[in-house]
Amino acid sequence: MARKSGKKAAEKAERKTATRTAPEAGTPEPLSQERWKCPVSHCDGWVSHVGSDEIAFWGCGECGSVWLDKDNLVREAREIVARFPYRAAFHEDVGGRLRPSRMIGFPGNSEKVEGEPVDTYPDFERG
Ligand SMILES: [Zn+2]
């Protein structure tokens, strides 16, 4: 789906985070290796970390949504699972901490996601 331009959102995030530093230390695995299923309704894309010494954010290459704070991405992931329980397959809850599922594919779930209502959040930047 081409609801929004991902490039435009990334540029916007870059402007807003120009003074940010690299992601905080102490995360269990390198952020750059995590791929989250996008928690935006109707989006079947993937969210990955875009980071350097100057900028850092989480972005979906499909719908262009951007999260400057991983906690907000995880919060939205929990919320979308509450709305659409089949999305629970996209994640693992390990000791109360949500992380991306290690599964490779999710048979049948793309069709379900595409049947969800189109998200109406007014901005690329979601938190
Ligand atoms: Zn998306």
C-alpha cells in the first residue's frame, strides 16, 4: 500500500532527531537486527531500526510510519494485538517484555491484516 511516502517521513524524523545520540546501551540484542511487524492497522510492512551516531528511529518501509521511541512502538504493538488477536503471532512475550517473533513467515495473516480498517492517525511520526 502506498498511503504515505516513507522517504518523507524518514526525512522528517531525521530533522527532529538530528541532535539525538545512538540508542542506549544495555539492550538484549543489537537494535539493527530487530524487525518488528508494523503495528499500524491495515499495514503488512516491517519496522526496522534506522540508526547512526546522529539519528535514530524506528520506521516502516511500507506505510512510512516512524517511532522515535521504541517504547511507543512496543505499546502500539500490544494495542494492535488487543484489537486483532491473530497479530499475537508476530511477537513473543518473554517475561513480560515483548519482542519480535523469531518465526519467518505468518501464513494467512497478510490477508487478515489487509482486511483491517485503514489507519487514520494524522502523522507519520507516532511517538
Ligand atoms: Zn507500516
